[in-house]
Amino acid sequence: MTTVDIKPPPNFIRNIISEDLKANKNDGRVVTRFPPEPNGYLHIGHAKSICLNFGLAAENNGICNLRFDDTNPTKEEVEYVESIKEDVRWLGFDWGDRLFYASDYFEQLYDYAVQLIKLGKAYVCSLSADEIREYRGTLTEPGKDSPYRTRSVEENLDLFERMRAGEFEDGAHVLRAKIDMASANLNMRDPTIYRIRHEFHHRTGDKWCIYPMYDYTHCLSDAIEGITHSICTLEFEDHRPLYDWVLDTLKTPCHPQQIEFARLNLTYTIMSKRKLLELVEGGHVSGWDDPRMPTLVGMRRRGYTPESIRNLCERVGVAKRDSVVDIALLEYCVREDLNRRAPRVMAVLRPLRVVIDNYPEGQTEELEFPNHPEDPDMGSRKVPFSRVLYIERDDFREDPPKKFFRLAPGREVRLRYAYYITCVGMEKDEKTGEVVELHCTYDPQTRGGWAPDGRKVKATLHWVSAADSLEAEVRLYDHLFAKLNPGEEKDGADFKTHLNPNSLETLKSCRVEPSLADAAPGGRYQFERLGYFCVDSVDSTKEALVFNRTVSLRDTWAKIEKAQKQKA
Ligand code: ATP
Ligand code: MG
């Protein structure tokens, strides 16, 4: 065996920080930030960045700011700001009183731009957007200087002030950093740092008609907030020289260190806010909080716990190279957490009526059920048993194939915590031939589900009492995309063509045990033998219960791991 198992912790970012602390860099402070752009709901990829930034701060007695990178007036909305705050809190993190907006710094950013002009390091360029692109050159060809590059400081100051005053149309001028049009790094070829946009901004209203660009804003916002470690995803690696150039040129008192890490990608999942918005707007899902969405609101509604998401992020670790994580690992984390905390209940998704012929008519008895087989502290509850029950249609076969050990004509099985029953007959729909009702007998000696004579049965079925159970709608989910890497655009196809047509199955006439009458919205349960389910927080009411399947019981990940171990 040549593989070396390096377990996080430590990871390379933790190492950088601990080295910095040893060297007393930044006077031993650790200040990070999570900087979302409020142009959509957070997804599980963001969760990784949140866990990393807030986690690193917490581990090192530091602080982490929440900062909205709201430099783009047209795409940003208050709805998104509120949802992002809620999601970060839900994940279990707290920014204290350090909620910031890049737009709070617009005045300071403007002053810095004036300073750059005065230093001869920025100029107003009046080329059109197309011309700027043309002049920029390519990866193999150097760019050409803009004819406006040599404008005097005075002219630049005058034009920039008039840009701010609203004298010009959108696109008439931009402010550019004066760096190097021959740089091998395209980001350094006189990048635009301000553009004219006569747009209303969700926080500054109509105060501004020029808006700073992301690269210029981000480094300065970091510096203004005294960030020590500015952690971002790999696609910003090529932007780091610009990040450093702006701060070095302006000699800001604080110069954070930008550190890049690999984004989280999941199989069968798209993680781009733009594409997720397309799914919402196109009606392909019921909203940002559709339980199939990889958004944190979607996952919350689906029944995922914040602990399981944090756990996933830790297990995946921090890397310098992009990779795709098997979504089965996320499901494994969810299952592992819910197994511990979800009380067990019984529900029948596709009911088949069972009449116990020798059980007294009109009688109901209450059986005592533990709420969790391994955790007595979770207590117990009473579950009614009566003459007419429902079992799962799948648990009966008229002609059982080999290895089908559940109910069949003449066969005895156990009803969970109740009695042994034997199938003695059935009734069929005359037209379709479908079995619509079973007749069984029960053995009164087996109360609790155990035979005093020690005789064994090969199957235990879940069940509910017909008259006492409640009707419920149950929504079963599968992956939203049928393709392993739906975001890959190699095949040129629209990513929406990869949507899984069977990602949602709605079952309307399910039956659940009566204890669920008081289930709170969002409440999570294990339906015995079926999986983990939660009360839908949007559509479920006391009169019409709706459950979402969070995750099935099938432990795919354990299987995968086993297979991987065998391969190794
Ligand atoms: P998207 O591409 O999904 O629209 P984004 O990067 O544009 O995401 P931002 O709001 O700018 O979204 O992201 C906020 C922070 O979250 C950034 O620091 C970004 O690097 C990080 N982030 C976004 N997606 C991921 C991901 N898949 N894995 C890890 N971090 C991510
Ligand atoms: Mg972004």
C-alpha cells in the first residue's frame, strides 16, 4: 500500500494560520470574512466557505465578518440579503455586530480611486466596451495601450468627478487602473475599476451612478475591515496580483493575505446561482427552497441538519485542486446524524388493507413503542392496534420469488412490536385482479412481537391501525439531475436537458401513526424501514399533513466505501 491517509485537521490553510500566529504576524489576530454577493440564495458550496471562514476564526480566537459584496446594483435584492443572514445563522455561525456591506465603503472607495488618479495609477478611458476588449489582447498576444492612457491627472480628476455627478451615459467612460497592457496576466492589463451605471441600488438608492468593480472593491473592503486572511476559491488565483497591486499602490495600513482553495462540487448537482435562478424562474422547481435544490433553504426544508452539512464540509477537507465529491457522502452525513437524533415512527406509504379475522371487532389496544431503539432517554409512546390495519403493498407477494421473506399466502411474519400474523386469504379487484385486501389471523400469545415457544419468523413489517392512522401526503425525492456532472458544458447541451424527470414522486394516500398529529413543521422522523422524513415546513397543516423524504435508509455510502476498500 502506497496511499498515505492525511486526515484533516490539519489542512494547508490551518497550517498557514498557525505559522502566522507563531511568527506573531498581524499581532496574533485572525480576522476572516464570508463575502457573499446578494444575488441569489446560498448553496452547499457556500456552506463550505462559511464553515471554513467562521471555523478558522473560531479555532483561533479570531472573528469572522459577514460582508455583502453588493457592488452590482441590478442583480441584488433585499430578499437575498435576508435569506443569506438566515442561512448563515441556521448553519450555526454568528457574525456578532460585524455585518458589513461593500456599499458602506463607496465613499472611501471613491477617495481611494481619486488617490490612484493622483498617483498616476488610474485613468478615465473612453473606449467602448468592445474596443476595450479588442485592445486587451489575448493569452498569446499582448494588449495595446488605450489612446486615453496618457490623459493628464487633472483631466482624469475632472472626468471622474463628472462621472460621479451623472454627466455621462452608461458606458461613455470607465476608470481603469494603469498597470501593464503587456502583462502575461490578463487581469493586470489596465483592468476597469469603475463603470457608469444609472441604476438604483438596494442600499444606496440613487446616490451613486458609478459603481466600483469586484476586484477593486474586494481587496479594499478586506483592508478596511482589517481582515488578516482573505480566503477565496481557486478562480481568484489569477486575480491575486491585482489584489496585491491595489493595496500596495495605495499603501493601505492593512494588507490581508489572499489564500485560494478548491470549490466544493457535488455529483448530480449544479452550484451556480445563475443556473439555480434559471431553474426557479423557469418553473423547473417550486422555488429556491424546493427540497431538491442544493440551496441551504432547500436542504433545510428537505430535513437536512446543519450538523450534517458542517460534518460534510469537514470531511471533504480543504484542497488546492478542484474535485467532485460524491453526493452519497452528503447523504451519508445526513443519515448518520438523523440516525442518532430522529425518533422512530410508523408510516405506510402505499397501503394495503389487512383484516385480522380472529381479532375482536371494535377492540383497540395500545402497544408501548420505544421512540429510539438505542436511546432509552428518548422515551416511548403508545401505538394503537386494531382489527383492520395497513401494511406496505410491497411487503406482500401472492407468488413470492426466492429470497422474498415477507408476507405471502400461508406465511407467518411479525408486525413490529405487535403480534405474529399469518396470511390466510385475500380479496382481489374483480376487474383488474389486483389484491385489495388481505385476511390474516394473529397469535395472541405473541404480544410485543415475540413467540413464547421460540418459533422464528423471517420478516418484521411496519404497519398502522386503519381507523386510528392519519392520512398524509409524502414526497419522495431523487437527484435533481440525472447526469453525474450536469454543470459540465463539454457536450454543449443546455444543463436543463439533464434534469431528472423522476426527481419528485408524490404519494397522496399514505397513512401515518396517530402520534404524528402533533408533529411540528420541520420535525424529523425515521419512518421505520423506509427512511428519514420531515414535516414539510411550507405545505403541511394539521388537517393535511405533508412529509418530505429527507434520505432513504439505504446506506449507499457504506457500500461504496466497502467497494473502495476492496479495490485498494
Ligand atoms: P456562484 O458561482 O454559485 O454564483 P459565487 O462565487 O459567485 O457563487 P459569491 O456570493 O460570490 O458566489 O460567494 C461567496 C463566497 O462563497 C465566495 O468567497 C466564494 O468563493 C464562495 N463559494 C461560492 N461557491 C463555492 C463553492 N462551490 N465551494 C466553496 N466556496 C464557494
Ligand atoms: Mg462571486
